[in-house]
Amino acid sequence: MSLAGIFGRIVALIGAVTILMRGEGGVREPAFGRAPAIPAAKPQGSLFTLKMPTARGWRQGQTPLAAPGLKVNAFATGLKHPRWILPRPNGDVFVAEAVTVAGPIETLFDYAMYSTMKRAAALGISPNRITLLRDDDGDGLAETRQTFLEGLNQPFGMALLGDTFYVGNVDGVVAFPYAAGARRISAPGRKLTEFKSGGHWTRSLLPSSDGLKLYVGVGSLTNIGDKGMAVEEGRAAIYELDLASGKSRVFASGLRNPVGLALEPRTGALWTVVNERDGLGDETPPDYLTSVRDGGFYGWPYCYWGQTPDDRVPQDPAVVAKAITPDYALGGHTASLGLCWLPAATLPGFPEGMVIGQHGSWNRSKLSGYKVILAPFENGRPAGPPRDILTGFLAPDERASYGRPVGVAIDADGALLVADDVGDVIWRVSGER
């Protein structure tokens, strides 16, 4: 019998919900905020905790739970793994649809992970397209839907500047000619950068405040440089791409998987949410939200949350000494992906701050994330505990997920849009009226 066949029988015997689950013996408080209590690392060896709910989807009429004073409705349904959202002032809403593609199976853990991801609707054949949505009559529902771009390569980030539409494919940033109000692009694109595929594949895009540059998030290939640092060269970083010259440079490094990018308007600073490393425990280390300094180094893979060494990695004390402590912890393994700025008074009862789409954990004994939160800000910095905006994506017994939030964005009417890649929905959150 093949390796896959043998392990498939093992998985079936263990059960569909938890595979190779190694709990920590007790539930810990989440590591949140500016000064989180992070438990001591408990290295799990080569078999991490692996727990992910089965993808169930939403029943007819079922929705996530909105915070008091807010309401939520399905802006668009029937999409195929929607991941990222780009709303425009004219009411157009672009949605990138893509999914993780399985790589080679090299270990038993690879097989376990891919089997679990497939059951959780996190792995498959990628649709590789961008869909255009539009609410034509202002009722909070998208009446217009059509394919805007197709034949892409795991598209994720999008940006529209002047007469150019930019797409963050897994293998690089591509520029397409765009005419105002266009409903479809069929012209070929022009690749501006080359990135290595595999591993963390999302390539988020964010224009600089002057529109002259793009910031690009590029995650690591592996968890902690497991295949050596040579294959990680140019990864685990945020790039700055100069659009006039076409030249790019590493803006900041040591960021294991920087996904969502946003500008804080008071200071103009660039912020990101980062998915931290696996295999050290349920809350160790936490994912985080941080401002990003030009030239800054944030620790991966040598250390985490500042200069806490990861003893599984050959150490370089000189490099560790330069590591910057992140600004705000988001809990362990929450898979915080989506990020956007929420101006004050946009959602009733909520202050200004960063909205974060927490896709949800797969590698801890007690699941975390699976919700949309706000990190409140004061004077350009996080202030106070996070606040829930949308919950209810996860069944109470943790065996199934109705949805998983990813990208978040504010639309032309001031509503919050949330991409749900298990429910195949774009949710719209606004004030009750």
C-alpha cells in the first residue's frame, strides 16, 4: 500500500475532526494587546497540533452575528473562495477568488495537513479570477456580477491607480491597462516583479499615500526556515515597488507572513498583520498587528515578539539584537489576514481603529479566531482591548465552520465588506436603521 493509503487509514481511524491533536492541558487566556502574557514555548517536534473544523457553509437565511447596533447581510453569494476585496468610490467592488493549491507530499504531516485543509475547504483547484460586483440600486445587495479578469495565478491583492489595474499573483505583481468604468479586462498584463511560488502564497498590495509606490506582502516558504535560509531569500518581507522605475526593494523583513496592509491616516504609517510560527503552543507566539518601519527587522525565524529566541532555529545573536517588538498581539494562531482602517463614526458605537479579519486557527487544541475584530486606536496607536464586530463563523462544538473571514474593506457607502472563503459570501456590515 502507498504512503498516502496507509496514512489515509490512520486518519480515518482517528476521526474527521482532530488529526494528530496534541493539546496543552488547559485553556489559556488569549495573548492580546500591547503587553501580552505569552506562555513559555513548548516545542511540539515534527507533529504539530492539527485541528480544523469541517467546512459546512451557511444555511439559507443564516448569517454571522453582528455586534449590538450593527446589522449584517449577504452583499453577494455563490462566489468561489473569495479572499480579497477592493471597493472603489464609484461603487464597483472587485473580489479576488483563489485557493491554496497542494504542493508535493513529502512527509506524513504533509498528508495530514492537506487532508485536513481539503475537508475544511482550504485547498483545491483555484478559480484564479477577479469578479466585479456592483450594488446598482443602493439596497446593500450586488445586482451586477461579472468576471473582470481571469486566467490569473492565485490572485490576491489588487490596486487601481489611474489607468492601471494591479494584481498580486503568487509569482509576481502584474499591471493591466484599465479604462474608467471598465467591466472587463481582456488585454494581457505586464509583469513588474517576480516572486517565488509555494508556501505562504498571498501577495497583498497597498498603494502608498502619494500613489507612486506599491507595498507588497510576501510570506515565507516554510514555518521557521525548515529547508534552509537560501530558499527563503527574498521572502518573509514587505516590498516597496516604485511604479515609475519598476524597481523594488525590501522595505521591512523578518515578517513570517505579512498579509493585510493598511495606512494609519493620522501618522501615514504602514501597518500589517502577521501570521506567526507554529509548533510552540496554543498561545506561543501570538499573531500580531504592527506598524512597519523602513528597514525594520521583526525577528523571523530567529526570534519572536521582540527578541525571544526560537531555540529550534540556529541562532544569530547579532540579528536577534535588531529585532523590533510588534505593537499589538492578536492571539495565538488566529490567522489574522484581513486589515483595513475604520474611520471614527463609520460603524455606530465603534471608535477608529484597524479592522482585522481573523481566518481562524488550524494548529491549536482550542480553536481561535474565526471572527472580525477591531483594534481601537488613539493618536495613531492601538489603545485598549479588541472588540468583536462579527462572530458566529464557528459552530459552538468547534466541529464545523459556517464561514471563515478573510479580506475586509470599507465600501463607497461606508459599510464594512467581509470576504468569507468558506461561505463563498461577501458580507456587508452597517448600522441598524
